[in-house]
Amino acid sequence: MKVGVHVSIKDSIDQAVDRAQEYGCDTFQMFTRNPQGWKFGDLDIEQVKKFREKLGQSKISPVVDHMPYLPNLSCPEDEIYEKSVASFAAEVDRCGTLGISYLVVHLGSHLGRGREVGLERIGSALTLGAKRAKGELRILLENMAGTKNSMGSNFQDIKEILDSVKKRERLGVCLDTCHLYAAGFDVQSERGVRQTMAKFNEVVGFDTLKVVHLNDSKGGLASGLDRHQNIGKGYIGEKGFRAILHHSAVKELPLILETPVDEPDDVLSDLQMVRKLAK
């Protein structure tokens, strides 16, 4: 099993590898820049060199990058959409420079203009990104939590987005457990997990599934709330995560924790809980 957490790049991007090793991660996720802003500088050549060297010397793989939060690739407003696509294209390039395997993207919101508008916008953006991708990079669509006007909260949306993109082989899926539950997929029990994963395979296909975000949920079933909770302490609970971790389509994938860190030991506690439930 490969399990890891989202780590900070504070001070220097290569320190992400150091932090992942300190936590005992088998894999990890990171941002390559400030996730809350539009502006960013070029990657530092020396930091890139150190990042690649440290990663090569470690046994950690794969590395997952996450898009910043502000871009909206489904946005019907031209100015924001163009900024979003430019930001996305730059992130694809940064992944190539760093030798990162996966880039997770949120699918955005159509802002009330309709699903078809969102599908057209996100499809065009992802087609551009797929053309720019270098090396082994795969762009992963993350399922959303069912917030009003959001794209990708159901499997049909994800399938149609994948099918709309040229160079589809450059794309894949990242399933987030909190988002699944918040969007109405009951993954609290073995039966619920089995039914949810069977539906995913029927509509999208297990061959597309490359990464899983392991997050418990602070919101109830079908709440539409994207609020992560520590493993076993939310509505999904230990029983749900035990079923998720033992599912044949999940147990050998990279598993990334994005759980709250309210206390210094929270990261290690969540990693320990996942490994315990996976046994």
C-alpha cells in the first residue's frame, strides 16, 4: 500500500521530499506555488535540481501535484476563464519540469450558466493541457462534493468530460472520499462502498482511476459540504474506510490524506489509522 499526505513547500520546493520522508510517506502530494493567489514566479533551477535528486534517492513515488484553488476551468466568464486556462497550462509545464507524475484538477463551476456550458469550457481547457503534457504526466479529474453549479459531482459528468478531450490517454481520475459522501454516495459501509465502486466502474471505468484522496467528512450524506475530517472521526467512520481500503480497485493505488492538522500529531495519527484499517 502507498499512503502519504499533502506536504508543504515552505522555504524551498525540494523540502517537500524531506517532509514526506519525515512523515514516513510512500507517496505525497504538494502545490508547486501559492494555492490562494494568481501570481507566481518561475521555478528556481537549483531547487528543481535538488527536488529531482532527493526524489531519485528516496523510495517515494508517485508525486502528486494539486492545482491552485482560484482557477475555474468551467467558468463562463471570459476573463476568469482565460486566466484559469493560462494558470492550468503553466502548472502542466511545472509538472514537466519537476518530473511529477500526476496533476489533480478541480473541475470548477458553470456559475449557473448550465452544465453544457461547463462541459464545453472544461473540455477545451483539458484538451490544451493534454497537448502540453510531457513525460509520464497524467491530468487527474477530481470528483466534486455536490456544491451548487459545480461540475464533476457525479460519474456521468466525469465520463463526458473525459470523452470530450483529445489525447484522452493523458487523463485519469482522482476519487475523493469526502466528496463522494457529500455528493450522495454512501461509503459508510462495505455494501455502500461496493455499490459506489461498481457504479464508478460501470460509468467511468477502473482503468481511469489513478489516485484516491482519503478524507473523512464533517458534512452528512448528500450535504454538498466540502469539509474534510480526520480519518474515522467523521460521518464515513472507521467501518467505511476499512471497506474502502480493502476494495480491490483502491488498495494498490496511491492514497493521499488531506485531513485537518489541528494538532502536531494529527498527520502521523491519520497515517497510522489508515495503515491499521488496511491490515
